[in-house]
Amino acid sequence: MSEEKKVKQCLTCADCKVKSCMHKQEDKYPRFCLTAKVDKELLAEAKQEYFDETNQKLALTAAEIEGQFYGKYTRVQETVEFIKRLGAKKVGIATCVGLLNEAGVFAQILKKNGIEYYAVGCKIGAIEKSEIGIPPENTLTKGEQYESMCNPIMQAKILNEKKTDLNVMIGLCVGHDSLFLRYAEAPTTVLVVKDRVTGHNPCVPLWTYNGIYSKI
Ligand code: SF4
């Protein structure tokens, strides 16, 4: 990793140890508290958005899942329940081809629950990486073999054409997920976050920050 750079950084929620906003304990807010000094107009604007039909459905369904299955359901179960309660008729699956087995199992679970799905792998279209300007040094075979690029924009475009009601992302690479989210028209939820080193659990280095990972 690169050398530590000095940045001018104000204190924000990432520096908070009390999270007193959870129960609005105003006397315990830290001095830099973002809730204490929140822009009231912006807050009202954000709140109003929850009354948009789609937003309200998503927010209330998310609350049902949290309220009824907190600590009881795995993320897979929560996702299936979320889909059912939203009444999503067609689910798009945007998956990494390295996780096709997992995507296949998830697809079977959807099928068994009577949910239609359409899955698109990240290498869709098999465009060679150099065609969009990816240099050989940034390919896995260093240019020695045809290497298809990940194509999250095409994944999104296909799922848009299929008119999916909800998309589920399975293990798209960092950055490719950003592109998918930029182009997907249906609301998207994330089932798997890719982390090849930790068995897809990016929290591991964060939990062990003061241990071996402190170097990064
Ligand atoms: S809003 Fe205030 S209390 Fe809540 S996490 Fe941020 S700093 Fe902490």
C-alpha cells in the first residue's frame, strides 16, 4: 500500500463511539455529532422521499425483514423474503462468473419459491480487455491469453431490457459494482460482496485492523 498521506479530515460518524442518534439521546451526542447539527431542510427533504410509492415499499419491506427476522435469518433467507414481500415478479441476478455455483444455488432457491429470475454473468459478450483500453499489465495473464473483461454495464442493460423488478448482485468486483449500480434501472440489493482473500467477508481485515492488517 502507498505511504500514509496527510488529509484534512473533520470528525464524522466514523469517529463516533456513542451512536446516541439510535434513540435520540440528545444529551449524549458527541460535540461533532452530525444529527445535532443536521441541516433541517435537507432532512425534511430526505424524509419526504420515503413517501414516494417505490421508496415507501422498499423502506417498509426492509423494516419488516429487520423487525421480524433480526438475527434469525441468513442474508439469503432475508433476500428471498424481501423479494416475496416486495411482490417482485422477476428478479435479475448480476453475478461474477467466479461465483456461478453460488449464483446457481441461489437461482434454484428462487425457483423453489416460485420466483422467476434472469441471471447474467460478468463476462457477458466476451469483449477482450484491451478493447476498452485495459493495458496487459492489468490483466491476469499479462496479455498472454484472450481475457474477457467484466461487463457490468451490459449486465445492467440486459436486466433493464428484461424489465426486472429487483436485481441481486452476487460478487461483482469493486468498481464493477459501481458501474452496475450506475446503469441498473431496477432497485438492486447486494447478496455477496467479493473479497477473494477473506472468503467474501470484507469485515475480516476491519476486525483485525490492529493485528496483521494494521500494515495496510
Ligand atoms: S449522528 Fe451523532 S450520535 Fe449518531 S453516529 Fe453520527 S456522530 Fe454519533
